[in-house]
Amino acid sequence: MAQLLMDGTKVLTDPREHTRKWASRHPIYAGLIAGGLFYLVEILATRDPLGTVPFAVVIGAIFTLTSLGERRRRRKHNLPN
């Protein structure tokens, strides 16, 4: 929902704000979801279920670390979490 100023005009908000909040609140879930989706797509593409596990783990770890960095940034700048 867009916020309104005192004169009734809308404030432009970042559409990614809700995604960033969710990721900073749930970094483990963000990593599991990203890694799981990557794994499913790779299974469909290669038909090799065990060969894609290391790559899915790496992708999940990258997303988890990024979410933890977002959580740290929000705390540092006193943004709502």
C-alpha cells in the first residue's frame, strides 16, 4: 500500500521492500527455497539428481548469506525489520 502525504499525494515506495523485509526475517527459509527451486529446475534439465546437489547447496548458501547481510544492514541503519 502506498503511503499518503499530508496533502494527499502518494509517496513512491520501493516495490522490493517487502521482499527484503521477509528475507531479512527468514534467512534460512530464503536459502532453502532458492536452493530447492534451483535443484528442481536442474533435475528437470539434466536428469541427474545427485550431480546437482552441490550446486543447489552453494546457491542456497549464497542466498542465506545475502539475507543475513540484509538483516545486518537493517539493524545498522535502524530500519524496521
